[in-house]
Amino acid sequence: MTTQKSGVHHIVLTSHPNHFGPKPIALNWGERDPLKRGPVIATVTNQSHRNSIGTHSGSYAIYRALSIATGSLQSMHKPDLTNTAPAVAIGPHESWFDPEKMVSIDPWGALVADVYKEYLEKGYDIRPTIAVTKAHIHMPEISDAVMRGRIKPDGNIVTEEGICSVVKAAIEPVWYLPGVAKRCGIDEGILRRTLFEQTGGMYPELITRSDFSVFLPPIGGYSLYIFGDLTAIHDPSKPIAVRIHDECNGSDVFGSDICTCRPYLTHGIEVCAQTAQEGGLGVIVYCRKEGRALGEVTKFLVYNARKRQEGGDRADQYFARTECVAGVQDMRFQELMPDVLHWLGITRIDKLVSMSNMKYNAIVNSGIVVHDRFEIPEDLIPADAQVEMDAKKAAGYFTDSIPDEGELKKKKGREL
């Protein structure tokens, strides 16, 4: 609310609109019928319609504010969603209706123009939090795999040039606060107050509106790259390969050799493409969690601290230097990551392209069966990244080796 006195504008912080309007639509998380569940409304075009904390687009909301402030965007603009429907149908799956399996994304986020058409026609500003399209990706490592014969081009999933056909999805986080708190083993009230305090009081509704159970945090979300036929999810005879990859801009984009991130990513893509060619499905989940969710500035500071210490970069000091700067080794909280797999309807993974115990434990604890795990081939590990590998193994991040077939059968039995 803005008031004016003596020619000066004063902004008054309030959690409630200063005018009467329709009561916000209730959100009943986990309801099977999307209309009974209710739409997530976090837009600010009509404050009285809001039933969620925060706004859409994560950190990009700040750029939207800047565009409005400079006059390049009208504050009341509503998106025209004509022809924006998913290029490929995904869901609904049974996991969409389990409020304990879906706590950090809105499963209906790609379908708002369809399932909430009635509300949109009434003037409610409901925006998608998921978009699904088709694309091609072309990476030199995949072209090299084709040239060396590791991948056989089929003209559909992989071409002679090593170009891959994929379905890709972009997902913004939508946190159901009671579910997030339970998943992380903390009290919801503590979660709300800590979020409020550690964002400098940016979201007062976290503590003033206990009736609002959903929060759209200002963080990055997920990108999914899907290889093959999505119906393989429901056919136990068709293999599923998954690579969960946390963002590393320096390696993934610019090829920095201090870590194994891009080599592991491209190895995951290779496994996913091969699995799709076998009639199965391959999924790359790319998570915006730069530097173990500590951020790129912290990551680069730690690089300096590691390389300048006495004796140089050493595995036994790898995490100690991180804790000196950040106060903690890792803030990724993989507990929320499996929601993306549940959105796809995945209940089993035949090939998990990761030896990370944090990722593995989060996935199996969410009820998804993992049959096998694939490590990065030794010849793909850059020399400068061996310190990282040694440190993570010593700290329990990675499983040292893949279990033999007998152990795998025992493990499968326990998981089933």
C-alpha cells in the first residue's frame, strides 16, 4: 500500500489487501481433482486473489520488477497462454495425489491453461510453473561417442552427427511448506520463521499468514532432458536411466577441469541416449544448485583457499576449506529432489548414473527402487579433479564401488 503526505510517498508493508475482494481460493494439497486442489496464485496483479507466498519466476522476479520500474513492462500484463500447452503429455500420475511425494513442485504446473480455464476466464491471473517442449541437443562429447562407435546412430534418438532428440521441461519450485518441513524433519513454524529471517524479512506472509501453505521461493528450479518413449515408465521390461546433475557453470558450460561435472553430465547423456535406443527412457535432471547450493562466489573463494594452503590442494582439506568459508560442506538438501521423478511417474530406476550416496538415499527413501548405479569412467576424470573424487569418497559422498551381481540381487530384494 502507498500513502502520500507532503508530496512524499510512503510504502506501508502489509500482508492483506486494503480493499474488500473475493476470498482467496483455498489450496487443498494432494487432492485428486485439480479444481478441488485449487490453483497456485502468486501473481500480484490482484492482491486479493493471492493464495500463496512469494511470486513466480524465482530470482527473475527481480528483473520483472526492474522492467516495470523502468516502464518497459506494464504491471498489469497477463500472459497469453494460447498454444503454450505441453508438447508432450506428462501425467497425471498417482504420485501427484500424494502430499508427501510432491512437496516442492506443483504437479499441475504445466496444465494451468487447461485445468484452470474456468478461473482464467473469470480474471484470475494463474501462471504455469512448468513448461514442456521438444528440442535437439548437440554436444561434442556425444558426437565423439558416435564417431568411436559407443553410440550407434538410429536417425531418431541420435543422428549420424550426434544430435539427440529430446523432450525438455523447465520447472519452477513451488513449496508446500507443511510437506517441506516434514521431509526435512523440522517444525513448520521454525521453517517459516527462518525463511522470513534469512531473507531479510522479504516475505512477511511467512509468519503473518499461516493460512497460506504454499511458498514460491526466489531460487532456481530444474531443467529436464528426456530421451525416448515416456510410456516406458509404466513398462517394467523397458529400462530407465537417470542422471541427477547439480549445476556447475564453470565445468558444464566452460569446461573447467577442476571437477568432474561436465564429464559426468555428458556420460549421463550418453547412457540416457543408449537406454532410449534400447526401447527405454533416459532422464537428465539438471538442478540449479551451483557450488553444492553454496553459490558460485563461495565456490571460487574455496578454490583459492584450497590451492593456496600449505601443501597445495589436498583431499584431506577439501571440505575443511569449504567449511571455513561457508560454515557447512553442502546445502543442497537432496531430500526435495525426488519430487521431479515423482512428477514424471517414475517408480524405479534401472541405471542411476551417480555414485552419490546423498542422491541415492534421497531417491530410495522417497519410495523409488534403484537397481544399479553407474560411476564415471576413470578416463573421463580430469587430472585436476582427482582431489575432488578422493575427498568425496573419503567423506562418504560416493560409494567406492558398484556392488557385484549377488549383492545387487540382495539389495533389490530388500528394496522391493
